[in-house]
Amino acid sequence: MNAQPTNRRVILSSRPKGVPEADHFTVEDADVPEIGDGEFLIKTEYWSVDPAMRGWANDAPNYLPPVEIGAVMRSFAVGTVVASRHPDYAEGEVVSGMFGWQRYAVSDGGNVDRKVAEDDLPSSLALGVLGLNGVTAYFGLIDGCAPVAGDTVVVSTAAGAVGSAVGQIARIMGCRTVGITGSAEKVSLCTEKLGYDVAINYREEDVNAALKAACPDGINCYFDNTCGPISDAVMTQLAIGARITVCGTVALTDWDPIPVGPRVHRQLMVARARMQGFLILDYKARFPEAIEQLAAWVREGKLARNEHILEGAETAPGAIKMLYEGKNTGKLLVRVD
């Protein structure tokens, strides 16, 4: 006899302060949930691991309420509809959305980002370059930084899920690209696979000196995934009229109290630069526009997939810490089974 399927879940069992670690979570098995009228059941294939999950797990000011203790950890996931009592979702359709770290999720469609129509491409891309990471890179760069051909574009966490896409899109647009990353392996990844013109290892190089050498005419666009010391160095090299998108703050170890420095207004004034915060949730209505273009670039070989896949639900609890320690080489995912 075949064993009954179980719902493997990762529960937030205690509240972290700062980066969540493995012991803040519990992996457990539960019954597969039943669906009611207007609902459907998703069997997830991949779970996403994102920097935003630190904020969701902490009890600190954020754009979403914290995950409750004892609840399934909030996350994006992609999977297949395996049962449906909803008129708009049929068995066999692939969907992505906020389904959490659980093997089976019930939905009424409200937490679905989209149906994944790119059946010629791996479904995992719906959580990376064809998901929120790719869309963030697309709009954060094109709308936020407004690069033009010939601009010098600097990207922090250049080998990460968002940064790797930013660098490639900037290259497609005819820009010169400089990536800042944290290891010799990632420097090679940036220059050999992702097409960066220059890559800087901030752990081993003087970032100020390296940026000055790499950007002799200044920095026109900066896609900021870190804040902190790396961004301080970039500020000293801004070109006149520079544009900065602030997308992430992984260099900040704590948000309570809210950090108040460094003071960057002097550099912004001198360069007549623009610095803007960016949150992808503001662009939800335009997701199809970005995904269509990103998928075309993937098919044309202009946009490389850059994934780091962990195997099995048991690897999820330590994955957020791994992300913040920079141990991933690309979009970090958990393959559920």
C-alpha cells in the first residue's frame, strides 16, 4: 500500500532578533489540508529564500505584519494545482505565489501572483529571474535608475538573485557594469557568466580605491542591495545626475533602533543625484510587462539563470542565515521533495 501523503511544513517556533537561524524553526508533518468551495490545493515544488524573510520573522516595523509564532513561515513558492473547486484554476496548472514553506497549500486565488505560462522553461525560474527577483531587477533598474547606453551601472550583491539580473539587464541596455560581491568565486561568476565588465571583492579589496579605478568618469547608476559601508564608498564616486535605487539593506544587522547613518546628503547635493526607495509591491499591475520581456531574453540566451538549489524541506530552516552570510551563489531555492 502507498503511504498517505503528508504536508511537510516549516514553522516559525521562536522570534528572532536579527537574522533568523535554524533553531528558530521547526520542521513538522501534518495532514494534507482539505479544500472547500472556491478553493484549490497546490503541491509546491520549490520554496523561495529571500532577504525580506528576515523582516517577516522579526517583530520590527515593516511593510507586512510579522509571521505569528507557530505559523508556517511566509515565503513565495511555485507548484502545481492538484485538486480544485475553483472555476479559474484547473488541475495541472502551475502557479506561483505566497504559499509559505509547506508542501501543500490551500488557496482561494488571493495569494497567487500568477499562473506560470512559460511551460518551455523550468518552473523554478518563476521564483527567480521570471519572478519577483527578476521583476524587481527590471523595474528597479529601468524605472528607478533610468540607465541609458554608455552609463556606468554599479550593483551591490552583484551575484545574488536580484543583483545578477540587474547586471545582465544593464548590459543588454548597453551600459558598462561593475559588480560588488563577497568572494573570489563570485567575482568569477560575475565576470564569466553574468557579463559584468568589472567585479570587486569587498572582503579582500579597498572598495573606494577599486571603484575609483573601475569608474574613472563616475557612477551614473547605483542599484543598492546593501546600504552600509559599500554604499558609503559608492557615494564618493557619483557622477553628476546619478540615480540610485535603494532595494535592500542586507548590511544592516539590526533595525531596532532604526539606523540613522551614514549621512549621505552632502554627496547627493554635490552630484545633484537622486536616491529613491524601491518596493516591488508597487508594480504588481505591471508584472506581465516585465515577465514577457525577461522570458524573451532568457529564450534568446541574453539572460542567464543563476540558481542555488538546496534539497529537501529540512534544509530550509538554515537557509535565511546562509543567504545573509553570502554563502549562496545565485537565487536561493529549496526543492521540497
